[in-house]
Amino acid sequence: MYETILYEVSEGVAVITMNRPEKFNAFTEQMNKEITDALKQAQKSPEVRCILFTGAGRAFNAGQDLGDVSGGNVDFGGFLRKRYNPMILQFQKTEKPIVAAINGVAAGAGMSVALACDIRLASDKASLVNAFVNIGLVPDSGGCYFLPRIVGIGKALELAMTGEKISAEEALRIGLVNQVYPADSFQEAAMAYARKLASLPTRGIGLIKRTMYKGLEMGLEETLEYEAFAQDAAGSTEDHKEGVTAFMEKRAPRFTGQ
């Protein structure tokens, strides 16, 4: 079905794997389109309750494949609007939890895409580098939006202005990633994390995601009103009813994602 990515669903988890290991999973136009399509497919599928996003081989993603860029003068703005912006927006529009499993280096747009995921897990052999400044460019693919919101403006400016590579341990210390696991058990640990999220109230998680991201752009009063709207929607789900029933019956809830 896809040529540059792999897509597989298991135990409620859709695993999207960037699959150009010989190129360190660097982006091409086709990969941008296939990732966007796979996210839409996962969003529509009732079987999918969590998305795990990772890379094949030794790298997570090394950024744009420069060999896929036409020669001569590049219309950078048009390039981003056509290839990257729709993909990044789809990460936000997908109202299911998206977990980045950073198995190796995440550089440039590869780092930006990891930031666009909701939760980031890293192998202890992984590294991240905001590499744009090293070729005189500005962080794109949402890098200027997500990075300061995740680590704060001071650290974001430092990472973007210096272009220095940081280790998984440093990324954990500054809150850039959520968990770090040993490389030899990373794939299993990441899948276990995703399966845990897949067992939780999927529609409620989607509303949490939507409301928190909207709250980044709204004032307190607007956010309070949107919380009330979201709570109305969450309160009508079957998983809410099951959660209350399980609490009253003193047993573990059995959520179905409905």
C-alpha cells in the first residue's frame, strides 16, 4: 500500500514506521504524503486507539532528503506549504494519542515531527539536533511552535541557535522527551507504552488532546468554556459510564474506546 512507510495495526496500536533506512528515513515528498494518509487512516479506524510513530533501522529521521529537492532556486515557503504543513497539521487533527518512538537520531524536520507527536519516548542511544541553523535556515515543520512550548523559550532559542546535538538523557532532563529506555529493549518498551494508552478511554483522550492544544492559544475564560464543552462530550461516552460503574463496583475498568 505504501512505499516509504510501513503501517500495521496490532492490539489497538497503529505502528507507522518511516521506512527508508538506507537514507536514515529522510523525508521525500512521497513520504510526507504517505504519513499524512496513514494518520488519516488511523483516525478513521475504530480498531486504532493509539498511534506509535517510529523509524526503521538506526535512525528516527534525519530530516529532508536533499536529493529530493529540485535543483536551482528553491521556493522554500511553497515547499513547506505543499509538503510539510499539511502533514504537521494532520498530527494535530488526529484525535488519538500519537507516541514518537525515537529509536535513533532525530534531526531537522525529523526532530520537528517528533515534537508534533503528543508523547516522546527515546532509546538511550537516540539523539536530537535542531540542525536548521547549521545550513542557515529557520526551524520549520512546527519546530518554532512546539519547541518553546515544550522546553520554554530560553532553552528553545539555545537549541535552535546553536544547532547542538543533545543526548536522550539531556532531552529527558529538559522535558523534551517523556521517557528513556535501554536500546536493547526499546521497541518492546515503546509498544507496551502504546498498548497502555490504547487501553484507555480513546474519545476522552482525543478531547484532552484537542482541549489542551486549543488552550495554548486561548485565554483562561475561553479555556474554561471549552473545558465545559469538552466535558459535556466526554460525559456522554460509554467509557465514562464504564469508568464510573467500575469505580462503584471496585474493579478495573474495561474501556472500549467508545
